[in-house]
Amino acid sequence: MFSSLFLTFLGQTVLGIPAPLPEPQTTPRLACDKLTPPVFYGYDVNYSEGFEVRNYTLPSILLATGANFCNFTLSLTHHGANDVVYVSIWLPLENWNGRFLATGGGGLAAGTFASTMTDPVSKGYAAGSTDAGLTLDNTIGPNSGRWALNPDGSINKALIENFATRSIHEMAVIGKATAKAFYGVEVSHSYYSGCSQGGRQGYFAAQYSPEDFDGILANAPAINTPEVSPGDFWPSVVMGNIVAPPQCVFGRYLEAIIAECDPLDGAVDGLISAPEKCDFDTTKLVGEDIDCSDTGGTVTITSDHAQVVAKTLQGARSTTGEFLWYGNPPGAPFSGLANTRTENGSTVAVPFSSAEAWMRYFVAQDPDLDTASLTFAEFEDIFNESVAKFTEPLGTADPDLSAFRDAGGKLLTWHGMADPLITHPGTILYWDRLREKMGGAEKLDEFYRVFLAPGAGHCSGGYGPVPVEPLAVLVDWVEGGKVPDTLFASTTRDGVNTTRKLCPYPKSLGYDGRGDLKDASSFTCVDPE
């Protein structure tokens, strides 16, 4: 899912923070250092601290500069849990727009703090984040997965509960109460924004805490974490049992797949918009010689290479060929999950770190598990154990959003179709189940919309247009009743800008056959065939 490489997007313009409202320009009622933590049942506060931060700039977030805010941080421990949870609430010192924005995490982390909060605070939001106790009192990086085990090797059920459900809800409640104390007025609207694991957290809120947020922006959601996490390790198992190709081989296959499958959607624009029509035969490249920077020479594509690519595209399967989980989408880079390293003429698989941590700490409960030598049968056992063990505490695919709908909530999701880490078919699987449960697509469209972005990667990046200001779209939907019939997306590569108006699923983009392929106006939303 979810390495730190993919978390930096969360504070950038992909979040789409709308401009602050001109009114109310609310200023604090209390001094920052006079704030006290709100008290709720179920936990004890260990300490709290409030201090002013002025002219704060996070270099990785280019548009978030000069933020002035009150940083209120508290530490809490749940009764009987022996955990230490940090919650940070950042409160603008001027021009608060009346809103609270909760932010999520990514990978095996529940929150990422500065990278998610700087931009919204600079635009007038009060914002919140929590580590859910997964840093073990700031002693480890949560993406290591080490927090999942107690010292005796048993599963840390309290931290699993924090990660899965408890901490996002508590952060929302604490954040809104703190904002009220600081400004002297109630929060006007509350929102949530997250992607990847953060997307799963947003879906949890919609399913189980339906009154926490008026609007939820939850992108590339890891709602099927028990399947996604071991599924992301599948390419490493394939390479361990067959061969690990150098990256130049995967690069040649990606090039060939795009060349063959791009035209199937009616527009030769370098983007695969109809992956369901793509049935690429990997054997057709066998015998081809390619220049390979990894090896410093020429590599001939072999039948083993073709088999590895085919299995990676197909996705995790049982030893009898039964479906376990989805594979690398056609057109998505292979390097995300099928990464390799070539040194001294030898190539080895480089496992996706979060997936490997999941296998070791969560499922096998063995930090020393030799993942490099897993057989297909052993992988199948681990996959099935992951599903059996974690569907109840961590699965977030309940197809009943009636309480969220009845509370007036709106849920907006976009998902890159070239996302190799959390593939979009998992989100569509949930949409289909939800449609059946909630009375059909028209009923669903009233409060829940999913937009697929051809060529876009995991949470951002890729080679296709990425949604611009999706949170602003959500705010307009919640507060202004403006239903998002499209979602504007843009990307610039080699100085050339490409735009699209993404369509709400199940509609898809249809090319008019004559317009500029870089211009959104050349495409319209069409119903499924």
C-alpha cells in the first residue's frame, strides 16, 4: 500500500483546499497556552501543550507558506490499554473559516501530521491528526509494523483497534471541541481528507461514525486491507519462485502494454481508460533483445520473464488458480510492487516494505519470517490467514451507508487507474455492493460518488491528469448543494498540460474523435456499454 514515498501528496494541491471564506474571520477567544484538553469517557490525558507557531513553512508543500497557528497537542492513554496516543490540533490564529478538517494517514501509519495539516491550516481550516499510538510514544516509525506486536509476540489488540477505528473518531471529537474552546463558537462544518490507508479511515468514519463529518474525501481507499496487504506482496513471491527480471524488462512490458491497450478506449492519448478490454499476451515479447541500463548491456526477454509479468498483471491466485486479489492494472508501473535490484550481474526482488511488514508482524507474528523463500502454497496460507484474522477488526467494506446518508453526509472518492498499490477494481467492487444495498446507482449518486482517473498513480502522480481541488468540490456539494457531475483533473509533463473532466462511475470518458487530446473539452461522460 503505502510507503512514505506516497504520503507526501496529502498536503499538496491534490487535497484541493478551497480558498477560505471571507466571513467569518474568527479570531481566538483564548490564548493558545490557556487551552485545556477536552475530557471524554474512555481515556486519561497524560499531558497537553499549546503554543503559537508563526510563519510556518513546510518546504515539500510549495503553496503552504507563512502559516500562523496554535499547535495544541495532547497525549492520552485508553483505560486498560497501556497505549500512548498523540493528537495534534492546529488552529489558525486569524481568518479561521469556521471549518474543521481531520486528516488521515497512509501505509501502516494512522496520521502524518505536518505533511497533511500545513496546507489546510494556511487556508483557514482548523486541522487535526493522530498517531493512534502507533509510534510507541515516538520511539518507532509506524510503517515498520512493529507496533502490531506486544513484547511477548502476541497481537497488540489495543493498537489494532486504535488504527482501525477508535483514534480517528476520537481525534474528530477532540478537534471540534478544541476549536470551540479556542474560538468560542461551534465548528460550522467538519470534513475529513485522506488517501490510501487514510482513505480507509474515511470509509470507516462513514460506516461507523456517521455523524463525525459532513463531508469525507477518501481517495484510493484501502477498504480491503486484509486482502490488499498480502496481495501487494504477490509479485515478490512470483519472482522468488520463478525469476527476478531487471527493471528494464518491466519497463519494456509497460511500454508495450500501453501501446497495445491505449487505443482500445477510442483515444490514442497515452492513457489506458478501458483496462477491462486489455488482454495483453506477455509471450509476444519473448526473444526480444533490449538495451538495459540495469545490467549495462543487452537483455533478452525470456519465457520466465513473460510468466512473471503475466502473473503480476493477473494478481494473487491460489495454487489451484482461484482468485485471491487483483493484480497490477494495465498501464501502471511495475516498480511499485515488482521492484528489483541488479548488482554485479545478479537481480533480486525488492519487496514492498509495508506489505512485507504486514506479512511478518500482523499475519505470521514473526519479525524474522523469511519472506524471500515463500512458496506459492505458503503465500496462499498467509493470504487466507490475513483475511480470517483481520477482516473483522480492519476490513472497512460494509456496504451499508444508510446512517451516513441519513445524517446528510457526502462521500467523494477518486482513484487512479494506474495505481499499483491499491488497485481501483477493489473500490469498484465496493461501489457495486453498495449499489445493491442502497437501492441502485441513482440513490447512491445522491451522497456517494467515485471518479476514476486514467493514468493517475497512487494518491497523486502517474502520467495521467490528477484531480485539482477535490476538497473544494466536496465543500460545494456539502454547503452549496452543487452536485459534482465531473471532477476536473490536470497534469503537466515536459511542459505540456493535459486536462480531463473525470466522470462519476460507472460513466467513463468518451473521446469526440476530433478534438485536442490534451484538452478536457474533447471528452464527454458516456454511460457504460
